[in-house]
Amino acid sequence: MKGWSTAFGQRFPAQRLIPFLGLLLAFFLWPSLASADSGTPFMFAMGSFQVCGTLVLGLLEGILIALVFRAGKIAALFALVFANYASMAVGLVLLSPLCDFVFGHFMNRAPLYDMPRLEWILVGISFVITLLVEWPFCLLLLWRKRGRWWKSVLATGLAQTASYALLIPFFLHISEMGLYRDVDVDPSFVASVSDDAVVYFLSSEDGDVYRVRLDGQDREKVTALGAKDWQDKLFPRRADDGKHVDLWSGWGIPSPIEEKLVLPNVGVLPFPDAYNEREWAEWTRWYGYGVPVLDFRSAQARAWEVRQGEWGDWLISAKDEGTGQSLWLSFETPYLLWYARHAAVMPGDKVVFELTDSFYQLSGRTVHVPDEIVLLDLRSRKLGLITYGRSPVVVFPEQTVAAGDTSKPD
């Protein structure tokens, strides 16, 4: 391999770049190979990027600028490494307000429908911010050169274009977006649903109890509760007669510390014999993540096995053992993490669950990404928004039992 001449003012053997390129390759591949038992690959990616990835990119940018603009090698490496760490620090400070700004001003529809577009807007704004932060370092590096102003602008643009050409594929590879790959996110899907089920839920604004039909229509307030804390939740409990369901509220972890009967006899169990006491008890614990789903189907009509995860890389997974069909919903990116909570499987293989940005709730900041209650049809692989709110509880009117087992395939 031949070396480069004059880039650093002397010959620079290309062989010396092999260890550096090996380090760069390891940085981009290691997070995807990390064990998910102690976190998600995305978490490893972000951690490794902040620890060593910033240094690697700074060295890469320094070498590139030194080669193209004949800057001193030591000065270029130091300037661009410091520029990248400064950019990382600014990014950590601006991440929350930047997301709030974009989600608050560029969201035209529900977050479920707009998020892919908003993510790319965030990438574009991040690119511009990085240019502004790192440009003074390039200007200082090239200060003694003729045409330093326009050369520093070109140098910054070149460095960031090269970095983003690596970072975008890297984060696309690491990010989990099965929510938009495995199913069809369809705004018209929910409106076509004709099931009789009703969803009770808490309003994120006033904390009161509301209900809505499964097609998103007839949303109405049921009773005042004032459950505004993010740990407040609704949950169903089997009534004394064994067939009906009462609606309860609770607060606290790992199980509700304070429980309160909200409404008695809000609906019926479609198939009481399939009722699982353990699953229902588990369903009320913790935040609603990583717990068994409530399954309202008959024991004979559970071809799809549905599970709910704890992390953004695992929202809802489902598999039909008979046909081998499966899906895996996830959404975990540098700008937003979504979690699934309070999932329930209905007759007909439809799943109701909450999509929440709880990572930011835990950090105590206010965001413009409201909690959403969504409907997933496992058979048609369609997903849509029912309404805004949290802690959904699915209930069934009396005629559901009279109609028989509707969960069997047509």
C-alpha cells in the first residue's frame, strides 16, 4: 500500500491506518453483537459512542481535514477531537428541547403516524447544529491559511458529511423500528373496526376516567378520578359472580399500594373458563411493562401467542405456531424510545395496548409526545390509533357472550 505525501507535510504510510480502521469497524459492529440480557443493543451503542465513538469520529475527521487542507496533523487531530466532544456536550444539553420543539411544531397527525418523518427532521436539524458547533474549531485550525473563512466552512461541511455518512447507517442498523416494518401503520384501519368492545382509560390531561369505542368514536368522560401521576393505573378485576368485570384504580409499585373500586360491572368476561388469575394479578404490577398480556380469547382460539416486552426494542411480539407467522414490534432511536404497556388480546386476535414515551416521564421532563392507545390486528398486520390516553382496560358488553366465540378464524 502506498502512502500519502504532503497531507501532513511528510509521507504518511497508509499501513498505519489499518489499526485505526480496525478500531472504527469494531466500534460500529460491537453494539449489535452485545448481549441483550443486560440491555438492548441500542443502549450499548449509545454508551459506546459517548465513551469512544466520539474520539474515533474526531480522529477520522482530523485525518480527513489534514489530508484535504494540508493542516498540521497534530493540530488537526486535537482540534477535531475537541470539536466532537464539544458537539456531543451540546447535543446532550439540546436533545430534550430539540425533541420538544420538533414534536410540538412539526407534528401534523398522531405521533404514531408522524414519527418516521419527524425523526428525519431531527437528523437534519442535528446536522446543522453540529456544523455550527464544530465550525469555530475548523476556523481556528485553518486560521493561518489564505481563504480561511470559506475553507473552514468547507472543512466543517466535509467532516460532518463524512461523519453522518457513517453515523446514519450505523444508527439505522442499531435502532429498532419494527413498529413500521412488521405491520402496516394505517390511519384508516381503526375506523373500519366493528367489534363491540369498549376501552376505559385515564386521560393524560386531567387524570379522569374516560371510555371510547374500539373504532375511536364516542369518547366520553365516565367519572372524575384525578389520577395524574404516571404511576396511576386502571385495571380490571373479576366480579364476585365470576362472569362480570369491575374497574379498579391503583397507584404504586410493585403492586398497587392504594386500590379503589371505580366502577362495578363494567362488562363481562367473554370466556370465563379461560380466565387466568395469575396473569391478571401480574398485569397490575410495576409500570405495566414486561408483564403477561391479558388474554380474553377462548382457550381453543389462542393460535397466536402474544407477549409484551420491557424495552423499546421489544414492544409486542406475536407468533402463530400453526402457520409460522410472526411479528416483532419495536421502536428505539436516538431521539425517542417507545414502550408498550397494559396489553390485552381480544377475541378476533386484536391487541389493545398503550404506547408511551416513559423514558422521558421517568426523567421528569415534559414532552410533546402524548400517550397513545393503539389497536393491532394480528391477522391483517395493521396498527392504528384509537385515542390519546393511558392505562387502557378493554371490557365487553353482554352481547359479546351471546354472539359466541368470535376469535376463531373465518
